[in-house]
Amino acid sequence: MIPVRYFLIALLAAGLGGGGAMLMNRSAAVETVDGARAFPMEVIELPDIAVLDGEGRALSLRKEAVGDALLVVNFNFTTCETICPVGNVVMKAIDDRARTEVPMPVRLLSITIDPARDTPRKMREAAREAGASAQWLWLTGAPADIDLLLGRFDARAADIQFHDPMFLIGDARSGRFRRIVGLPKPERVLEELRGFAS
């Protein structure tokens, strides 16, 4: 069960598009929905690095954490009290609905932007608080590896306190992803997933 404070934060933050802190060199958004900007399809090759899940297990990002599933990725940190809990509410709704509304397996990844402080134990506690299922992994790792991963996703934040909420939806096998900056409705993300599954 999601704590009530997440829903209160979500109500307060509705319509916020983020603070512009992500370092992205993107063309103009192709559309704006629900206060979130969607960008043209892009190709991202996932690095074959080791990440740590909430149990402290080292997983190969491509083979073990992602595998053949479609992917929804967001970026957060466990001590965030502003936009991250709202993003977690969106992820929880996707987590609850993807198994029945998307005709392919879906893996959700929450990747820390603060690996120096976000230990596996902290990620496990945050996942439990958010109500994450087994298909929603909360990942940390060595700071250098996480920095490489954030760079590949173009998700580095100049100041983590003011990072934009960002979701990447796609298929790691083809490398094709749609980037949404802001807080999309879960229905929008599920629609994108169904498009990748067809």
C-alpha cells in the first residue's frame, strides 16, 4: 500500500513539468500531454554493466535486470521528498496494470541518481514503501557504473535536488525508447508500451 503522503504530494505536484535540471541535448518535444513533454523516438544502447538490486545482488543490466522485457525506467534517490515520490506513484500504477494491459513482459527500473548514498538496503526499503512488485527493480551500484548508465540515458542531473522527473519507455533489444519529461499519466505510458509490443 502506498503511503497517503505520496498521494498528497502527487496532488500538490500535479501539472509540474520539473525544474529543468536534467542535462539533455534534445530536439523540441513532439507533443505535450498532462504537463509532460514527449520526445521523438531515440536509440539507446544499454551498457553491459553490473548493477545492485535491493538485496545487494550484482546483476548484469542487460541480461539479468532487463532480459527480453519491455522497459520503463525512471530516476530517483531515496532521500528525495519532492518529485521522486510522485514519480513512484506513476510507477506503482504502471506496475499494477502492466501485467494485464500489455501483451509482453514489462520490467520497471528505478535507478538512483545518488549511488554514493543509496545502498541496496536503502533501495530495498524504498521499494517496499512504494509497494513495488518483483517486476519493478530498484537499482544502485558503483558510482562510476551508475554515472556511465546515467550518461547513456542522458539522465545526469546538475543538482539532484532539482532533477526533472523523466521516464524512458522502450525495448532494450532494439534500443528504441520514447523519453517523457514530466509526470505522465500511467495510461500514457501503458499506451506507449502497447505500441512497442505490437
